[in-house]
Amino acid sequence: MKRRDFLKWTAVSSAGLALPCGLPALGRIAQAAQGPDLVVAKGASTPQTVRAALDALGGMKRFVAKGDVVILKPNIGWDRNPQYAATTNPDVVGALSKLCYEAGAKKVRVFDNTVNDARRCYRQSGIADAAAAAGAEMVHMDSRKYRDVRLNGTALKSWPLYGEIFEADKVINVPIAKTHSLSKLTLGMKNWMGVMGGVRFRVHQRLDESLVDLIRVIKPTLTVLDAVRILTANGPTGGDLGDVKRLDTVVAGTDQVAVDAYGATLFGMKGSDLEHVRLAAKAGLGVMDLSKLQIRRIGV
């Protein structure tokens, strides 16, 4: 299934969540046919946990077709080792890369617009080695590939975004779950700041609205939230192992708002405690109310 066809399919299936009251049985049948909205997998082996989460969603072949070029967008923003939980766990990235190739992907490319020096971030995070071991290509982002994209949003009318996000057949968002001094938490929606060019700190003035504006145009095929280790304080950079909590958990789904809403619960919050999640749900960009979702929890 090509990305444009998948987006049409998800739009149709999402509409099923809002069926008229007179058709509850049809709604349940449609939901059961498409499988769970979210999968929460927990296990000691990160690669096995990632695989189990994707299998529960229908397998990577549901999302990636033979010949696809796939972008993986982890959080690699900081010059930190994996144990500090400031960057996406490299085993999650490696496992997803492998699954994409098993599904028939032609190429898997991995990148982020880092805050610290990109070469050090890629290396220190362990993601460069994990991606290479799985056959994926680590990409140092090219300033010539940003293009001005009309967002027509509340805070952002347009912004330079990395063109490959829109050119790839499939895009998988791979954020880590951690605290953030401005947005409370940084999960899937916040991770899209890593495809922004320009002077990014300007969006901090209206950060929550800006994050919502970004997901008006950035529609990932899949979001896989890394909660193997979460950073519970002093985010987004971390630096104190006392702030790190090991959960050995992966959350996967097609609705990035729903994934973030569930991610908030890992910190004792609700989705509505995050203003950008609340605003995104209000704008109809995803589902925040977890009671309306079919969530499958599995142990590995």
C-alpha cells in the first residue's frame, strides 16, 4: 500500500470512529476488522518487543510495501549515551529498520535535525551503529533540501520543512518519551521539530499551537513511541541517571495524537494535560480520549 493510499485508508477508517449512534454494531465490526488502535508492548528484549508491537498491529507489511523508500525519524537531538534517555533507543531504531527491510523496503533512511553536533549525536546515541547494522542509511540533513511549506495554521502560516519527509513512500515517527521544560513532555508531535529548518526557537513563543500546525501537514504512516527508558525530569537533555526510569515498553499506532495521549499516562498525566494534544484533538487531528480506542496490551 503506497503512502497516499494508506492515508486515504486511515481517513476512512478513522471516520468509522464517529459513526452515528444508530450504527454501533457496524462500528464495532469495522474496528475489530482493522485491529487495535494502539498496541502497548512490554518485554525485556527491545527488538522482540518492537516486533511484537508491529505484529499486533497487523505486521510491518501492512504499512511498508515492496520497493518503498522509508524514513525513520527518531529523536537524536542531543549528544547523550542511550542510558540517559535523551534520545531514541538505538535498539528500537535498529529493529524497525530490520522490519522495514523484511517487509520489502528498497531503502530505509534515518535522520534528525540535531541540536548538538550531528556527528557526535548520531554516534553517541548509538543510532548510527544500530541503523548501519540493520542496513539503514544514516543521513546528515542537507540545508538545500528544506522547502517552504504552507501550514495555514494558528501560529505558523508557513515554515521550511525537510523535503524528504514528503517525498518518501512511508514515514515512521520514532520519538522517545521524556519530559520537556516548555511542553511538559516531548513525545510524537514534539519530535517533528527535528524536520524544521529556519530559526526553530521562534516557535517556543507559541509552542503548543505550532506543534498542532506541524501535524496538519505531517502525516506519518506509523508512530512508534520508545518508552524502553523514559526521562522523568530535567528534559529534554537529561544527564542524571536518577531521572531515568526503565519501563521496557513500546507504544505503536497510526494516530499520532492517540499515541501521545497514551504516552502522557506513562508520566501519571492525561492527554488533556498536554496543551498541544488537547488542541490537536479539538482540531480533529486525532483521538485524545483513550476510552474511545481499542488498546491491546501485550507482554513479550
